[in-house]
Amino acid sequence: MQDFVIFYNGPKCGASAPDHFHFQAGNKGFIPLETEFDSIIKSGKLLISQDTLSVYRIKPYGANCLAFVSEDEKAIEHAFNQAFDYLAKRSPEQAEPMINVLGWKWNDKYVLTLFPRQLHRPTQFFAEG
């Protein structure tokens, strides 16, 4: 799906209701994280570089995030599963860890971004003005 950004909002992570999740695709060129990724990744910190996989800590728009980048989608899947399992162990009372995930094709590589969450909605969501 070269022309799309795929995203997932967990049940308690920004979906319109906390009892269901969103798994959707949107056109590329619409989400700033994807359109500005070239500059965002340059300001990130490289955490892992092995074989075909690079994992960065990025902080786009003030939110902590892991970015998995590789030509090999299986390498990203394996690294994501490790991060998911780690987060699941930190919140055993939840059905799944609170996360948002976005993925897309970037140049000749795949990108998967993982945003760990603490709240369904950030405090700014309820602010007035």
C-alpha cells in the first residue's frame, strides 16, 4: 500500500470510544509525521543499528516515539513485537499496552512508529481556549 499511511489507535488510546480500536489507512501526504519524517529522523537518536534494521527515539511534536526503519518488514515486525511485549509487561492489567502505531513506505524502506501512551486523551484535549 505504497500510497497510504496505516495507523492503529488502541482501545484506550485516542479512539473515539475506549471500548474499541481504530485500524485505518489514510492517503500519504496528509499526516505531518509522514510528510516531515526526513527532518524528524535527523533530529532523532539512533538506539539500534543492526543488519537491515535501525530503531530511533524521536520526539515529534513533543511526543516520545520509537521509529523502526528497514527495507525488511520482518525485521520491523520482530523489533515491534519485542517493544510491544515490553510495554505489555509494564501494564499487565490492560488487555494490551496503550499505544498508537503509524506505518508507511518511505523511499525504499518501511517505517513503523510506536507511540506509548499513558492516557486516553492528553490533558490539552480538555483545555479551553
